[in-house]
Amino acid sequence: MPTTKPNPKFAEELSKLNKKLNFMSVINSSANGKSLFSVKDNLCVKGFESRAGSKILSGYIPPFNATAVQRMLDSGYEFVGKTVMDEFGFGSFGTNTDIVAKNPFDETRVAGGSSSGAAVATAVIKNHVAIAESTGGSISNPASFCGVVGFTPTYGTISRYGLIDYANSLDKVGVMGRRAADIRAAFDRIKGADNYDSTCSDSKISSTPTKKLMIIEQLMKGIDSKVLSSFDLLLSKMQGMGYKVEHASLDIIDKAIPAYYIISMAEASTNLAKYDGYKYGEQGKDFTKKYNDFFCDARSSFGIEAKRRIVLGTFVRSASVKDKYYIKALKFRTALTSKLSSILKDSFLISPTMPTVAPKIDEAAGLSLIKAYSMDSLTIPPNLSGLPHISFPCGYANGMPIGAQLISSHFNDYALLDFVESWEKSFKYEFKYNL
Amino acid sequence: MKIGLEVHVALPTKSKLFCACSTDATEPNSSICPICMGFPGSKPMLNRAALDYASNVSRTLGCMPAQMVSFVRKVYFYPDLPKSYQITQLQEPVGVDGSVEISSKKVKIRRIQLEEDPAKIIRESGYTLMDFNRSGIPLLEIVTEPDIASEEELREFLGELRSILYYVGINIEKELKVDLNISLSKARVEVKNVTGIRNLVDAANYEIKRQTELTSKGKEVVQETRSYNEAEVRTESSREKESDEEYGFIFEPDLTSYKLPSSNAKVVLASKVAREYSRKYGAKEKTILELIQFDRESYALMDHAKDKAEMQKIIAVIELLKKYESTGIGNEKFEELLEIAKSGAQINAELIKKVKSGQRVETSSVNLQSIDKEITTMIKNHKELLKEYEKNPKAFNFIVGEVAAKLKANPRDVAIRLRAVLEKGFKD
Ligand SMILES: [Zn+2]
């Protein structure tokens, strides 16, 4: 746990910087700068507005803490604020919401998504870890764009209780930090079985090392040249440290993106069904209306991406096409997981985290849907298969950070943290702010 | 005619299906939490006690034992459904392919499944109230094949099913909620949400009449969903809420798969027991069934019968206990009552009360008088022998034996009377 002397002016300084970079929706004004943790807006913090970046949850003050939040508080960490995100986690740039976080390295660029605020908070606050969440790459992506370490553990190692669901079978609570050691400390405090989450277990987390780094050829298409040269530099350094780099071909991996979007949208469309404007969050006003009309009124508050995913998700699980889409995607997930697991038996998988550096905010807005969804091509496979992965800064191009992503087998999470800790001995991360 | 039923019964667990909220709150909205209210961030946790009940019903109905059970989300939009989806079962239900035997046939059970109850809607004039106490109460849905072919079969089936549920420990005082499928020809008509047995039979009869009339007039019966209007004793066409296409079932990703708990609880089928006892002891099957169909205690008492005569006495005593509404007598006291009955004494409310409270019970006065009379005669004839009766147990027992044999009385009763008479006589 990082500790320093308290700074009485901390909350004030944080608010000032937040006005510039838009990374927090709620700031805990009593936070004074020692052993801090921020919480992604889709994790419930008792007494603080938690709206998962959505207008429809405006004013929702959860009556309970998410398990991960409670365990951080019980361990003596101090809650610093809620970090902004794409609405319900639907996005790769942090732009699908009302508060768009800016990249601390270049304010005209995005911070990534969907845990945009969590990555910026980590990049600007010294003694801090961010509790974030990844469904298809929402930790790796912004960690890479903002030059911090982002760790997504094996599915089911950290309780999801208190997480406002995107896609329950894919959602994983994870941690971002400035050093792997900070992440490890927080991970050790929040992991483990929980009476309130049936999918979370006490499985033993191992630390089995390997000296083999595997690259899947199909994933190296369409990667920006600056990112590639930085990644190649990383590989040669690793070879210098005794690692062997090998290549594998895995044809089916091209289907990971459609399978991911089918499963995640199917689940998301059921999770979003509950927002009807009369129990919590934004309140419907006209109770004289018929339920269907009242319901439709309330749901006009969803952003365009949320509406799109409700419509597509409802379609792929409807009876007449369910086998063709939803069931097929589930079968693909099982097949991919077994293929990846066999590769990971004696090696790590390694790749750049994102195909580019953080795009400009207006560039991101202009991307076609297919292009935007394809930005996740490198982060989706481990997320779809519930595999632990970590993104860490491996270079800089024109002042923008570049991240690499390492994947290990189920429950071998410590091996990833060990790897990055040893990387940090020879590579210094850059930060523009140190609150 | 073909009738199929979907019977919903609430399971008597202490807490709800997916949270720790109590199931027996009365004050509206007093037993609710983030889970059964579907608050963002909450997750369900399966109540294993509900799975135990479901497993026992499954076994009693002779279903194929499920390897694993899992849950799905059934999505529809209605204000009583806090998450806008119901957690229910589809691919791996608690049980499939069971049956309920009635006198004319076996009614096949297609499936039984666990699911959560929605909240209660209370419609007032001009406004609607919601009570979420019911949200998340465990329900067991029992789906039959359309094997029921008459009102008699319907009644018998319901009696049998309720008896089965009773013996598994499910409270049948709460009314059953039933969806009724009924078809006289091709078109299948579904009558949704009929509460209580009387309404169900009335709804079925109404539909039989309505469909028969339509057919006889050469009109076609429309395949549709109808609702039952209790006040007017008729079914009415209702707009179909949702189809399977729109429910869009997906696996419930917040729950895992669960092994169905095994159980060695005794399976009791009251009608089978009645048939067996009737064959064995010659008593009327219907009489026995009426006594034990919804009465665990009477069933346990009958278990003691050794022969035909005793069974008759047992049945007589149980009927008297029922007549005087006396429950919970227990084995020992029942035996005592049975002995009294065997001695020929009249059993009435007062006597039952005495036996239950553990008081000494003298057998009936007519009987006592004849015992006393015989004892007096014997004493006269054996004066010498009885002079020192306290020191001479042989003499005492001799008299008891003689009197008991002669009157076919209970030796214990004779002994009590003899001692009383002798004491009285010597004091005089
Ligand atoms: Zn509850």
C-alpha cells in the first residue's frame, strides 16, 4: 500500500485538474492524498452517486458497497472518487457518455475506454490505485492509451457484487496502478470468494513462470507502424533477458470480435431491461401514463450506443435466430478458450495492447462502427476466454504512450504481475502529473 | 378433450429464492432488499432449501433425476418484474418426464421448474400499488401433458397433486395458481392465472361449454390466451402478453450450474397407501384416502395396524379424533385411546381430552358396573381366599383372570376395580 504524508490541499488540487481532464464524476472532498483508491462509476459506493456513465441512473445512490470497494475500505485505503466511463462500458474511447475524459499526455486525444477516468486518475495521482472493470478490454485499452499498468484478473477471482452489469459472463473487476506492486497489493486484498457472487471462487492463484513468449500471427494485422516498432523493441529486450519468442497461427481468432459482441450485447440487452424510471435513478414524471408509454419515456435517456446494443442484443437472442447467433457464439467461446489454453500451457501470449496510440477525440468520433469495434481485436480474445491479462507501458511515440499486453493461463495471475515487476526494473514509465 | 396444466406453487422456505429476505412478512414492502428489488449492482444467490423441496417433488413425481440444474432469464416488461426479466429454468429444469397416477390413467408430467415470483400488483381505482414482498418468493412450476380428459379427472388429479405436495411439506393452504390449456378440437386455448381449485374447475367447465357450443354451431375455436373472470364465472379473450420469440431466453450468467441434492426422505403417495391398506385390511379405499390425503398424523397412526380388526378400530378412532377436531395426539396416547376403544367404551370429546392431558381414564360406567357385579359375585364365592389378598397375589390374580375371561374385559381394568372394591369392603 503506497503511503505518504497527508496533503490537506489534495482534494482542491484534484478538483482543479479534474476540471481540465474530466476524469471523475464524484470527488470525495475529505480525501487527503494517502493510500487512495478510485472506483469506476459502474461499481457501487454506498452514499455516492453511481450511474455507470449513464443519464438513466442519474441520482442513483447505492445503499451498499460493492464487495471490492468494501474490501479496499476494510484494508485502510481511502476512497477518492468515482471515475468516468463510457455509458455502461459500451465504448473504446470514453466518448459514449456525457463527461469525456481527456488524455493527460495530449488533451486533444481520448483516454481510451471504457475505464477512461480510471486510467487518467492513475496517470495523474501518485499514491493511488484504480478499481476498474473490463468486459472486452476496458482496462487494457485505457491503460495503454494513458501509459499506466492495467490488470484484468481471471474471470471469477474478484467478486462482481455491486458491479452495475454490462455482460455478466464477461465482466471482470480489475486494478490499474503505476506499478505492478501496487496492483498486487490491492488485488490481494479484494480477491476471493464472496457470499454475494456465485461466480466468484477461492481458486488458488499461481505464479508459474515461463520463458516462452507466443505471438498469434492473425492478431498482428493492421497494427500501426509506430506501435509495431515499439513492440519489436520490447521483444528484443525480452530476448536479451533470456525469453524465447515464437509465432503461432490461430485462424478462428478472427471470429472473436463477432462472438464477443453477440454474447455481450445479448447479456447487456437483458441487464438494461430493468431501467424503467420508477425505482431508482432518473425518475419518470407522468405516472398517469400507461406502463408501456411510461417505460418508453424513461428509456429515451439511454445514449445511442446503449440503444444500439439493446436492439442488437434483443435480436440475437430471439427464438428464431438464437441458435444462429447467441448459441453459436457461446460454442465459439468454448472452442477459443480451449485453443488459447493449450497454447498458454507453456507460454505467455504477447502483443501490443492497442493497434494505435490514443486517437484524437474528433478522429474517434468519426470512426465507422466496424472500425471502432475492431479497435478491440487484441483485447477481446483474453476477455472472451476469461484469461488473466495485463497491459503495461513498453514505449513512447511522439510523446504518446504505447502499451503491450501479456496473457497467461487461468488463475496464473501472479505470473503476469511478476513479469511486469521485473520489466519495471529496466524500464521507467513517464507521468505528466503527480498529484 | 385435452386439458394440460401449469401449476404454480409457492415453496415454504424461510427466505426468498435469491436473497435472505423473509417470506412471511405482512406489512407491504417490509421484506425487500437490493437483490429482490433488482437494484443495479445486486446479484442473486440461490437458496439451497428451495432446491431441496424441488428435488423432493421431482422424486415423488417419478421424474428423471436431473444431473445438473441451471437457470435462464426470461425477459418481459411489466411493472411487477423488478429486473424486467424473471429468473426461471429452461434447458436443465429440476425434473422432466414424471407422472401422477389417478384411477383411470397416468397423467404425465412434462417438467417441473424453479422460478421467482414477481411482485404483487394492487389495483385501486385511479392508481396502482406495488408490494415487493412477494418479489423473489420461490415458485415451483409443474407442467403436465394434456392428458386430463374430464372434470372428474381434473378434480382427481388436483387432489392427488395437492396430496403429494402436502407430503413433501409444501403448504397447500395457499391457493394454487394455474394456467390451463384446453382444447376440444384442434385449437389450443390457454386460460392464464386461475387461482384456486374451484375457479379452475369452473374455468374448465366454462371453456368446455363455450368450445362445444362454438363447434356445434359450425364455428371455429380461435387459438388464443384467455383470462378468467371470477365474478362472472367466465373466461375472456385477453391480449397475448409475449411469445417465446420475444422472451429471448439467455443463460442466467450470475448463477452457475447446481447439482440436484439427493434425498432419502420417504416418498408418500396417499392414494397408493389407501389402495394397499384397502387390499390388506379390507377397509374402504375411499375412507382411508379421505383420512390420510392431507393428514400426516393419521397416516402415521395407520402404520401401526397389525390386522383387519385393529385397522377397523384405528379407522374408527381416527374418525372420532377428526370429528372432535383433536390433532397431535401422538403415538402413545393414541395407543391408550385405541385400548379404551377395544374395551368397548364410548369415546367422546371429554375422554379424548382426558387421554391427551394424561389423566387416568376409567372405562365406561356400563362396563364398570358389569365388572363390579361379577367381582362381587366372585368375592362372595371366595371370601376365605381373599382375606389376606395383600399378602396373596396369586389369589388376587386368580380373581382378575376369572372375571376378565368371563367378561372379555381388559385385565388391567378388572384389577383396578377389584382393588377398589376390596378396599371399600375391608374398610366397612
Ligand atoms: Zn430480498
